[in-house]
Amino acid sequence: MSVSVAAEVPTDLAHDIASFVRGFSIEATRPNASDVQTVAQAAPASTAVYLSAIPTKPHQDLIEATIKVRAVGLEPVPHIAARNFASVNELDDVLGELVSKARVSRILMIAGDRDTPAGKFRSAIEVIETGLLPSHGIADIGITGYPEGHPRISAETLSRALAAKVEAAAQTGLAVHIVTQFAFSAEPILLWVRRLRDIGIDDPVRIGLAGPTSLATLIRYAQRCGVMASAQGLARQAGLAKHLFGNATPDAIVGALAQACSERQLGDVALHFFSFGGAGATARWAAAASAGRITLDGAGGFRVEPPEA
């Protein structure tokens, strides 16, 4: 049975949360056919689905996943990992297939996780500077941001690299949006976005959060990505472990960010969910929140109900 938002939640808060969640994007590694269909059924048409690049998999896997996402009416945004390409020609071919077969116009440009690059490219900016992206009709690129830092790269180096990529994209006629690493606490995200705005970087930011998943999975990914401090804080917060689908959900941080957004503190921001617990589950949770199926839980967060069948 649906929850009455007007009865359960102050109208302004429900509106702020729902408005903030609308326009969400989802990141998936290789969603299966069932997940893709579930996302298409739960999420609005043209919802952006970011598709991760896996160093050990052939480029054709990414191309095929992108085609499947486009086929169900969603907007595929493939990761282009610079270090995964053995040559400029190989990159040129992959971009050509992504555009011709899946009508890709946006990508997420990353360096990639390979310790040893497959070819000449070592960083995202080197690909941006080739001019290949706009030559294929790519109009908008995502670049990465790290509100809680990076385990192997200093904060100063990260800041310089981000600013350089923004400038390089502008020089080649590309629009830019920034997609952040996932975090479990609002404070570092708010500080980081405000710092960006203070130094004149006004590009849209997609704030990365983990979608509904188990705490054990969250801790494992946090160890891998260097965000353990906020993950441990999440694990200590009562009430987070048994929300929708019996999983930890990002409700408390979404509420805090929605409030800051409603107070116009952040500029152009949206939510980006990492689907560690499955793209389908993440889409159902986000769709329920954006529809206003929200009940405050008294601990700084809220509960949502899945959309009615």
C-alpha cells in the first residue's frame, strides 16, 4: 500500500527530496538483460546509464552493452578508459561503433585502472586533447571528481588535473560534467562542491552515492576505492542496515544534500547512483524516492516504497 506523502512527511521536505532525486543517473558494470529491462521499466525514459570499462574485457563487450541500453530507451554513457586503448586507431574505431550503433553523444572520460597502459595514452586529458571525441559527434564528457580524495593521488594533484581537463574540454568544444566517486557522508561532498564553485568551476556535478546494497558490499568497495572513513561512519549509524530490500540505502545523505540544494548552495547538481546491489534495485529505489513515496524515519533519513506494480 502506498504511503501518503502529505500525511507522513512535511510537504517542503518531500518536495525537496523528490526534486533532487529526479534526473538521477545509474552506473553499472555490465547489467544483464533483466537489469536493463527493470531499469527501463522503473526509471524515466532517457535516464542516463553509465557503463564501466573493464580492463580485462574486450571493447566489444562495452559496445554491446551500450547498444542494449539504447535499445530499451535509456541513454547509454560508456566509460572511455584511456589506458585500455593500444592505439589512436583503436580508440577511433571504438568511438565510431559507439556513435553509429548506439547513438552515443556523451561519455565518461577516465584514465582507467591498468597499471601498465595498453598503448600511448596514460591519462584522460591526453584523449581529450586529440580532438577525436568531438570529431565523432561526442558533445559532452564526464570527468571524475574525488570529494574524499584518492588513495594514491594527492588532493593538490587531483585539483590540478580536474581544472586542466575542464580547460582542455572547453578548448575542443566539449561540454563538461563532473561525476564524483561515491561517498557515505554529506560533509565532504558539500565542502568539495563549494570549493569547486569558489574557484570558478561551475560545470554540472553528478554526486556519486551507493545505491541500495548490503553493508558488507559497501565496506568492500570502500576499501577498494579509498573512502573507508565515511563508510565506517555509515556502518555505525543505527537504522541504515534494514531499509528497502533489507539493504543499506543512501537516504540520510540524500536528505542532507537535498536540503543544501534547495538552499541553492551547490549550483547545478544531480545524483549518480553506483549500483553495487544491482542496477534494477537501484532504479526502483531512486524511482520511488523521486515519486515522493517517502516516510521520515526520525534518524535523519527516510524510507521509500517501491513503485506500485
